[in-house]
Amino acid sequence: MQRAKLCLAAVCLLATATSRLAAQGFNGVMQFVSYEDHPDQPDTMTQITKGSKIRFEGMGKGGGAMIMDGTSRIVIIPEQKQYMELPSDLGSKQAATESAKHHGVAAKTGKKETIAGITCEDWHYKGTGKDGKPEEGDACVAQGAGLMINRFAGGMSAHVFDAGGQAFNDAINNGGGILKVTSDGKVVFIAVRAQATSVPDAMFAPPAGYTKMDMSQMGRRPPRKP
């Protein structure tokens, strides 16, 4: 399975796990752990969902967040008390280029798992990576719950799972969420906690008092305090 760069950085939100959560249209808080970049010190990420809106927390050391509604992205930068509105097509060309370097197919295995209280279906992937070496792994997909790749705005991740073939790509684009990914038999990404709960609309808007950053300011460091 082509492994997306799933980690937005470290955040630890201890949401209480509930058993056998309904996967259809999950609304609430989910915590994920990724071992891809740091096997000994896994990264964690929190996804908060309400309808078509998503908030990812834990971006960078400053504890930032990204908010998406399927058409736009807002990046929250707490250390500067600012936010950015990113163009909807940012990153789409790069994602398509990366996807083109992978070739393979994913198919359902017929097996199901329960992860963080949610039932998902296993897909097995076999293919070739961008380095020409064989790739093999599994992804457990739940309908309406998990890492919601299909809701990422502007095509930034629209091509991430194209290497899995049309059937897998359709499953993701039709509301499938990723709960677990393994590569060569090792877990590289997994949901560890889920809590179905009502989320206030304020979670999907810039905090009060934050100012909008001009796109020309991207990459600039904030001025040092005297």
C-alpha cells in the first residue's frame, strides 16, 4: 500500500474509547498513531469530525491545526495567533506525480477487524513502489469512519490511494476511512481511540482574536521578542 504522509505531528488527546461504535457517518473525536517515521517514538494525530467538516490537531511543535470542509483548508498557527486559507488546488499536482510512481492493486480479503470499537474490512495490496521495489501491505477500511482521506480538500490526497486500483479508490472516495495500515506485516498506522460526541461549530473556524495571514508571508518566521 502506498503510504501517505499521515503524521501532522505529535498530539496526545485521551479520548475515552467506546465499544462497537457505529461506523456510518461517525461524528466525534478519533486518535491515530503512526509508526512510519519514528518506530520507537510514534507520532499521534487527532481527527475531529462533524458532518463534512474535519479538524486535524497537532500540526508541528506549536500545536497547530488544519480545518477542512471538502473545498477549502484553514491552517491555524497558535504561536503567531494567525491562520491561513489555502487555495483548494494546492498540492494536487504533487500528489498526482507521487501516485504515478506506484503501481499495484488492492482487493478485499473477506476479513473484518474491530479497531477502536469500529468494524472495518481488510484490503490487501501488492504492487511496486516509486523505487521499483515490491510493496505489499494491508488497509482496514470502515464506511464513514477512520482517517477520511476522501474529504481532504483540493485533490491534495485525491491520488494517494490510486495505486490500489479503481475498486479501492472508489471505496475511499465513497466515504471509506482508514483505521489501520500495515506494511510487510508491521503496523505503520492505526486508530487507537474513538469517542462519538457532539462537536461545537466553533471547532471548525479560526479562534477569536486570530488574524488572517497573507499568503506572501508563508515561510517567514515571526519577529523575535525583545
